[in-house]
Amino acid sequence: MTGAVFSTVPLPWHIAIEPDTVYIGPPHCSASFIAHVTSVYKDKAITIMIDERTDGDWKGPGSLISGLLFDGKPSIPSKNPDYDTIVTILVVSPWEKPAGRYRVRVYAYPTDTDPYQGAYALLTVVIENTGVKTCDPNWTPPPPTPTPPPECTEGKVEVLQYCSDGVTWKVRRVCHNGQWVMETQGCPTQPPEDWWHYWYWWRWDWSWWRWPWVAQEAFDFALEATPATQSIKAGQPVTFTVNVMRLSGNPEPVTLSISEICCGSTYSFSLATGSPTFASALKVATPASLNPGTYSLTITGNGGGKTHSAVVTLEVAENKKESALTLSVSPSSLEVGEQASAGGALSPASTTTVELVYTRPDGFEMIKHVTTSAGAFSDSLTPEMPGLWSAKARWPGDTDHYGCESQLASFFVEATPEKPPSFWEQILVGLAVIAPFVIILVIVIAVVLLLRRRSKSRRAALSRLAKFCIKCGAMIPEGSDYCPKCGEKAQ
């Protein structure tokens, strides 16, 4: 178990967390850790609280943690120890926080006491800048893998915290009858403050007499180095922290060293010899000519007849220079069909090819290649889709410089507004509406005229074929010039 930190007053309950560092990188906006809650009081319910304000490490406005889940549920556990619970923290809008490390306190305390008087463990929350500004609501952080409990052999002692003198223990546990038994005692420089502490001190002082063989255990220590791996460029220095922790016995001096270091690199310890428990800063300097690759360093501690070691890794990259790109787009707002201008500069100034990536509102990327002149470059684009566009420039680098990418430059494209129709367009629209009716009317008139013309032609034809008396109207037979009825002469 790691990350355990105890309050000033020795307490009969204890909390430890693993891992003690979690990472938040959008769109993954949550992370989980295991909280181990133990106590000598098996009938007293212990609850959990997280306070992010107590250590003063918060860099940004507002709160860091927006929600908590315990074993996947929002209800905070309050039950008798010993128990473990998976705690999931939810971070609200992590892209609005400065990237970095934030420390919060995870408290364990009986429900009838002040939580700030309880034991606590420090949790480090690392906010990573991934460039993503959304959280995936369907993503669930994988549950952390618990560390197997150390082997419990009869009489074995593990000191969890020493007093300020580095000799007297404050919190430890002893293996008895196959189980770990938690034991605490007051430190010599911390006298009891009230009757409860008098009773509490007396309750745990007699543990010295319960396990008389514990004091006879030989000196031993543990050695660890953090971080386990670091990435640098050739020629850069790097620092590791070496923690030497006493496990048992009376303190003995421990000397730190590195048996072998490669290729002209040098090292130094801020504290090469000390009595555990202590920490030492290991500084490693690498030459600029160091070849890229992965190098292992074995840190050895010798003292009290014991030897322990820890291995750290250096990932060395090429010693190139940094480069930088700037990009801006104007205007920041335009209409579909209008032209946007993009421009920027590459540092160091040189003639090369820079890649411009335009991202449409639907996510489609349009890539163009432009040539720089003394580092400067420009381009133009006529967007055809309304919505929020973005652009960025990137450069793969060269033999002397690392590649780089500019920040996103956003611009908004509005849809072209519809114009009202002109007078003649309205006339044409009106004509288009009445045209079918006009055509039908013309057809009807044409049919009527045609029928009338045919009737007139028939009458004219009839008139040419027969004669009629103008006086009485009787038909005059063909070849006769007189009306057979009244005798009138035909005209």
C-alpha cells in the first residue's frame, strides 16, 4: 500500500490508497483508486471524505472534483472496518484547469467525530492537456489492481510511520496468529492533550510488552526510486528521488551508489549516506553526444549488512532544437462563398513546406501544403459549409529541429442569407402561376372560333347549293328561276 499519511495525533484507525497518483486526460474525465480502511475498533463505523482545499495545491478557479462514486454508487460508505472500496473521482471540465499535479486529502474518520481530525492519505491528481474539450459519458475508468498484501509471518513488524526523531515508531503493524495487528503509540515530543489521549496513550504503550521479541529484530531497509522512467534529450540533466525506508531494527547508516553509468554521464546524490528513513535527490548529467536509446541505472544501498537496489530507466532522444509555429485566420466570421485568409510563421525562419489542416464543421479535414519564405507563409480558403471551422499548421521538423504544431485558429462561417425576389422576378413568378389558366382559356377560345367558322362555312356551302324565295322562303328547285309557291322570280 502506498500514499499513507497520518494525522499528528496517533489514531486507532488508518487509511491507505493505491495508486496514490491518478491521471485525467479528456475525453477520459474520471479516474479510480482503492481506499483501504482499517481500525482497531471493529465495532465503530468509519466513513470517507475527500477535501481538495487543505493542501493549497489548487491552481485554478472553482473546484476540481465534481463528483464521487464508491464501488460505482454515489452513496458514501460508512461501515465497520476493515474494508476496501473503489473510489472514482469525476473532474468537471478538466481542459479549463491548468495542466499539472493537484493534491487532495482522502480522510477516514468515525461518523461521530470531526473529519478533519481523522487519518488521511494524499492523492495526486494529474491533469493532462490532450487538446480535447469534451468528456466521454460512456467511458468508465478501469478498476485499479490491488497490491497483494505482504506475507504475514509470525512476529514480523512493518513500521508505517516514525516519529519526528526517526527512531520511535508512531504507527506500525505486527503479524500475530497469521493476521496483521495495527498498533499505534504517541511520540515523545507530542504529550497528550486531554484525558482521552492519556487513555489512548496508555492503551497502546503496553504493546511493547505484548511482543517482546519485536525489539530483537535485525536492521533492514527498503530502497525505491521515483519516477521509474524519465525521457530526456541528450545533454539534459535529470533528477530522481531515492527513498530509503527503515523496515526494522535500530538505525544503521546506508550508503548510496551507482555501480556503472554509461558513456560519459555523471551522477551525484544530495545525501549519499544517511540513517533511514531519509530521501536523497539523484542528479544525472548526460553528454550532448550521448546516442539516442534506453539506458538503465542501478541504484544500490549498502548498510547494516544489508544490500538493496532499485533500477531506473533513462529514455534519451536526439539532441535537437525546438521549433514553433504561429497561425491566424481572418476574418473570424464570414459568409459561405467569402474568402478567408490564413497566415503564420515558422521559427526558426527557413524555406520549407508547412502543412495546413482545415477542419470543417462535420469533422472532415482538408490538408494543403504551402511553402514558407523566410519562415512566413499564407493561404486562402473559400469555405462552402456553414458552421465552426478550425485550422492548424504543423511541421515535421528537420535534421536539426523537432517538429511542431500551432494552436488551433477557429473561424465561423455563416450561411448566405436569402435575398427577396426583384420586381421582374415576382412578375415572372406570377406569370408562372397563371400561365396554365391562360393556356386553357386560349384553347377554349380557339375551339369556339373554329366551331363558328365551320358553321359559317357550312351555311355558305348550303347557300351555294340551293336557292330560296326571298318573298316566302320556299326553296326554288334547281334549274328554275321562279318560286313554285308564290311565283316570285329568284334573285
